Amino acid sequence: MLLQLVVYMDLKYLIGKYSKYNAWANQRIADYVKKQPTSFIQKEVISSFNCIWRTIEHMYHAECFWMLVITKTYNFATPQPDELLNPENFLDNFLLQTGQLNDLVQKLSLQDLQKEVRTPFSKKNIAVFELLHHVFNHATQHRGQLITIFRQLGLSDFPNVDYNEFLDSIDF
């Protein structure tokens, strides 16, 4: 029992830290995109989402969706359509959403993280900490795709968003 308690206490710490990493990495990507010519935001490339804007818009929608599921406010009967983000202010909306997700995660108790929630993609209920792990892994995947898009557009000097870089940048 004590070992289980220690593991779950470490789980809260780890999920909280991953959430901070997610916010940090998304901020670095957004800061980099803001420095690029606006014509690059919607310039099409070959990727699962065909431009910077669509990729970040997808990341935004995913975080919004999973927050609704985690907070049990998702309407399974009438799913909400994805709001289209305006290319002029999509980064502000993206960062606001990421900040709201991080705020929520930091407030979750150990018991909240262990609670199971229903999702539209699984037959089983899933623990909140596992959904959050998925959310952060999903964002990491798409940040990697953004780096590939940057390369396809001939951009360089993009930010290092590796977890180790995050660890080096924070005080414990």
C-alpha cells in the first residue's frame, strides 16, 4: 500500500511536470512561428496537416476536446463542432488553451488523476492521468511534424523543444 501511494504521488508530480513541459514547448513553437513571414503560416506542404496553421489548429482542437472529456463537460449526444481559428490570432488562442490545460492539470489532486472518465474513442473508461499522457504525447507528435514543416519551408534555427532542454531551463 505504501509503495502504491509513493508511485501515485510521483505520478502527480510527473503529470504536472509534463503539463508544464507541454506549455513550455508550445510557447517556444508559437514564439518561433510569430517571427516567420506571415505568408509561411498557410503555405502548403506535404504533411498530415498541410500547413503550420492547420497543424497548430489541430493541436488546439485536441487540447480543447480532451479538456472537455477530463472535466466531464463533453456532450456525447451532440458533439461540438471544431471552431475554425483565424490565421491572424490562432497562436493566441492556442497558447490560451495550453495555459488553461496546464492550470487545470496543476489543480488536479491525486484522486482526480486516478478517476476514470468516459471517452468517445474507447469502450472502457480511462484514468485521467492516462488521458493526459495521451494529450501530451499527441502534442509532442505534432510539434515534431511542425519541425518537419519548418524544414520543408526552408526555415532553420527553430527552437529545441526536447524534454531535456525543458529540464535544463527550469529550476527544481
